[in-house]
Amino acid sequence: MNLQSLDNTWIKQFPQPLYIAGPCSAESENQMLETAARLKKSSNQIPVFRAGIWKPRTKPNGFEGVGVIGLSWLKKVKEEFGFLTATEVANAHHVEAALKADVDILWIGARSTVNPFTIQEIAESLQGSEKIILVKNPVNPDLALWVGALERLVGQGIHHLGVIHRGFSSYQKSQYRNNPNWQLALDFKQQFPNIPILVDPSHICGNRENLQDIAQIALNVGYHGVMIESHCDPDKAWSDAKQQINPETLGTLLANLKLRKSNILGFEEEMERHRTLISDLDFQLIEILAQRMKISEKIGRLKQENNVMIFQPERWKFIQEYAQEKAQETGMTSNFIEKIFKSIHEESIEIQNQIMKD
């Protein structure tokens, strides 16, 4: 069996799209049960309740999950409210405990996906399992690592597979906690249309404000579902408080999502994909330009301190020559590239002029 031959029959047991919701972390039995009860009341579209039992943290000495005791709370949620349950596993011990507690869906986190040794350990501990296994993209934008993780699982006879797009880490700060990088995720979707893909707007956004926008974009381009964090008292959550919403807000969010008709194929679907990619690239362009202007500002201060003239003819000549060279390499017209660089250069001079005036 290989990835291309996998079918997606497991996804068909759920309403489309599939919504998975629950707190970032299990904190107490009361917190779990209250969140589950309110999710059940706020929306009838959520079949799966999620909660982190073990929490891999960036730095030590933070809350790293309640551990195995939280699995009994998940089981109680399942018994009292009829949800299927889901949690993250990061090693063989987690897998053994989750299987023993009959957790229905296991997901592998971004920090695990990036490590082939960890993935192999998890895959071997799941050998032949009929559980649904979801694999989050690696923290860094590496499609090969994502695909390789799935191949290791398939190699152990696991065939109920899906992936979760949770965004990619970036050194540069932006409006996102993890940049969505739709291009890479859509490349995966195009290469493996048979593997269900869900979006995790909570981890992409890192805040509550943009959750609906990210979820809507994902559904627009044919994602199969959404995993989103919901807590009975988000502001007091022990982990990732800023990106969690209460069950009532989540119910409204889901009700406001616009679902694409399944018979819309061809032109409109392809157009939506291209528009999403253009929006993603536009965002990156703006971020890069903002970084460039900050550097221009630093250069302006250096010129001010050393009483150096703002306009440097030799530098501008170099920029023009570089623009012409890149135009030839990329197949764009030299006139177009020159206009862009001229506009950027003019804005840089304006920034430096302002510094000189001040």
C-alpha cells in the first residue's frame, strides 16, 4: 500500500465538513465536562471532542499537560455526551495509554512530524491500528517531511490517515502565530487529493480575531474540516488562552461559515485556489516590504549620524542593473521590474529624508 492508493472512506462517516473542537489542554474533569456540555448545546455540527493530555512546550517549567488522568475525563465526555474523542500523541507511551483509553482519533503534532525518529516510534507502536491518525504539518515548511511521516505510518499498515494544516513557524513576526503558507498545503492537497485535510485556525492565528477567516479560506479551497480550540473559560485557560474561544462563540462561528456545494468543480474551484495563493503571496510581499523599509530606516539613521548624503548614485545604478538582470531571469519585462524597484527606492529615500528632517 502507498499514499496514492489510500481511500478516504473514514471521513465519510462524519458530516461534511468535519468539525473537531475542545480545549487546548485538559485541565480538570469539571472543565472538560462543562466545555463538552456547552459545545453540545451551542452546535449540533461537532461530532468529535478534542483535548491535549500531554502538552509539548517550547520551554521547560510550563504547564505540560495533566497526563494519563486526563484520558479518564475524555472517556467520561464520550460516555455522557456521545462525542468521539481525539488527543495528541508524541511517543509510544502516549499511544499505548490512548489506545487503552479507547480514544477514537489520535493526532501527531508539528514538533513530532519534524522528527523522523519520533514518527517511526509512533508508527511502530500503532502497527496495524484501525484508529484514525491525523498528522499535522511539520513546524518548518518542508513538504517532504510531511509526506515522509505519512509514508512511515502506511509502512506499519495504518490506512485511516488524514492531515492537519496548522501553519508554519517563521523567524519574522507577523499577524499570524504560524504563517499559513497556503501554497505548500495546497501542493500537498493537489498531490494527494485522496487524503483528507483539515485546517487548524487556532494555531495559525494565535488569536481569536482571524479564526473565521482562516476556516473560511480552507473550506473555500476544498478542505475536509476544521479543528478548533474551545474552552469554557478561555481567558483562564492554562495554555494558549489567546487563541481559544468559548463554545457559544464557536457555535456562531460555525453557523456563519459558508460551505461550497459539492458539485462546484472545474473553473470556480481552480479560480478559488489561485486567488488564495495570490492572497498568500500578497501578504508575504507586504511583510517583506515592511522589513525592507525598517532596514532603510536604520540606514537613514546611520547616514544622519555620519552626515552622509541620502541619494547615492552608484547604489541606484547597481539597483537598476540588478533589476534588469532579474527581469531576464524571470521572464518579466524589464520595464515592470524597474517600476517596482523605482517605487521601493523612492519610498526608502522618503523615509530617510524624514529622518534627516527630524
